[in-house]
Amino acid sequence: MTREVSESILDLLVTEAAHSFLRQKGNNNHEEIFQNLEAIGFRVGAGMMERLMRDKPLMHLQGSSSSQQKPQGPTDAIKLICRDFWPLAFRKQIDGLRMNNQGIYILNDKSFKWLRHVTHTREEMYYPGIRAVLNKETQLGSHKYPPGTQMVILKQGAAVGKPASTVEADVDGTTYTIDVTSIDVDSPPRINPKLLMYLPAGMLQGALYAIDVIATVKGQLSDKGVSFTTSTKVRQKVSTDTPGDL
């Protein structure tokens, strides 16, 4: 049986992983945080690719005759990442792939889902599950609530990733629509979105390593989305054969 995880929960889990390392290591240890996130991503990516190669027939690979057939070289491996691994890991198709003859590949995603809940402005902080309090006396329905009244955000009154002017929140078991200027959120400190690039970069490295390609992956943010610049080389396996007598 395949168990699906809510995309919103997964997005928030990835963000919380970065927050957790920030709380443990502090803002002055970013290099160690980068390495930790990348290492976690590497293990996750390698495991996902191994499962993908085991469970999914990859008939588009050159000379593929079974699900155990691995890509023939870095270019074939990157195509596998785009066609099969990316939708599995990030729940959408990749938007673009560029490559050159020097082993450099640039993978582009115009709407990378893991950045949907990164807070850029005050109005974008209101996502489901966040606790908040009223910051002033507020009339909600037929009741007037004092400052400090607690609530749980259920839904923001705008599309995900867009500034919200209102939210739906649970107050004492009743759902109200509340103006965001009336509430303060109990949210983690703001996080640099660039920090979230290290986990997926590690996942791509791990996925490629699982199919015998060593890669260096660097994630970048821009107004056009995210891109992952990947340089590759084939992983040389150590022979386990016993040399014969001379």
C-alpha cells in the first residue's frame, strides 16, 4: 500500500528542519547547518532513487530491459532525475533542463513547492496550524474577545504564496474570519530561503550517487524560481573480483 503525505505538511517539515538547525547551531554556524541539511538530503535522495530503481520500470533508458538497469552515463542519469525522480521528490514536473558538453546541467523549477511557506512579509506568515493571539480587543460574531485570546490558523484568505488580508481561525471551537492586522502569530523566526536550497541539493547528489554518478549540486534562487547547477562524473566502482593466478 502506498502512503501519501500531505504536501503542505511536507513543506512545513522541510522548513522546520532548517529552523531546528538554526535553533541548535545559532546564526553564526551557517556552514555547519548547510552541511547537515545537505547530508540529510543525500541520504533521503539516495534512498528514494534506490526505491525508484527497484519499483518502477524505466523503459525509456537506453538499452533498458528491466527495472534494475541503471542509466548509461551522466546525461542519461540527469534525464532520469528530470523524468522520474523530480516528480516523485517534489510532486511536480521540472520546468526546464539545460546542459553543455562539459558535464554541467542546470535544472530549473519556476514554482518550487518547498518555498511556498517561507515567510517574506508579515501577511504571508499565516499558514494552517500556526498559533496566533489577538493583539487588540476584537468583535468576532456576537462575542467581543480581549487581547491575548488564542487561536489556531485554519486557512489564509488568499492563494498560497500570496499576501493574505484575512484568515480563518479556530477560537474556542468556533471558526471566524479575522483581519490579519488584529493578530500576532507564534511563528518561528524568519528564515533565509537560500537555506532551504541545501536539502534538495543534497537529495539530488544522493539520487545521482545511487546510480553511480558523483555530482556537485548548487541551488540558486531568483525571481524566475529556483535552479540547481549540477556538475557530474561517473563513479568508479572498486572491483570485488579475486585476481587469478598469474
